[in-house]
Amino acid sequence: QGQLLESGGGWVQPGGSLRLSCKASTSTYDYYTIGWFRQAPGKEREGVVCFHGENGGSYYADAVRGRFIASRDLSEHTLYLQMNNLREDDTGVYYCATRPAISRDYGSQMCRPGRFPGSWGQGTQVTVSA
């Protein structure tokens, strides 16, 4: 089984930007459904953005749409998350996770953390504060 390694977290002031990376150790995940998730202190883990592994469809959570942009570089087996106009409520540990793609999988259901039972990274901390 491959591994996922997140990087790029840190501290930033409100309105700032960060770019996260999630690198897979295997090409096996290139056509898996993959996404970014986050967990704020005292809150449940939530889906931020997910890509369908086969049809390329994407889902962005309402809270980040228009501010965050995710992209994949299959040649590097890497998923990126460009986060702009960060807010204090974006603070949390950001994880990437992946699972085999299935058909008719889209929208928020595609990005529910409970549907990713296997491969998770260790997470990277993002702190947004003045």
C-alpha cells in the first residue's frame, strides 16, 4: 500500500495564501479519487475538495469555493491545494486521502471523510491568525 505525505502548512495572517502538497509514494493512486480534508480543534473532519479519479469531476466545499484551488500533477503523483484569502476559520490540520474511484460518485457524497477508509496522510497544520 502506498503512502501520502502532506507538506506546506504553516502560519499565515488573514488574507494570506498557502500552498499545500500531497505526494503519493506510488503511481497506483493516480486514478484514484483523492481529496483534501481538514479538522479544526473540537470539530469533525470535513471534506474540502475532492477529485474523481476516473472522470476528473471535482467537488469544493461551500466554505472554500472561490478561494481554494486544487490541482493534480500526475507526473509527480502530487495533489496541490492553493489556498487564497485565508480566514481564521480555515485553521486546522489538513489531510489528504485517497480511495479507488467508483462510478456515479459526485458532489458532497464523494468527499465525505468516512468514505476514505484507507490511505490517509499524517496531516499538515495550517494556522490563520492576526
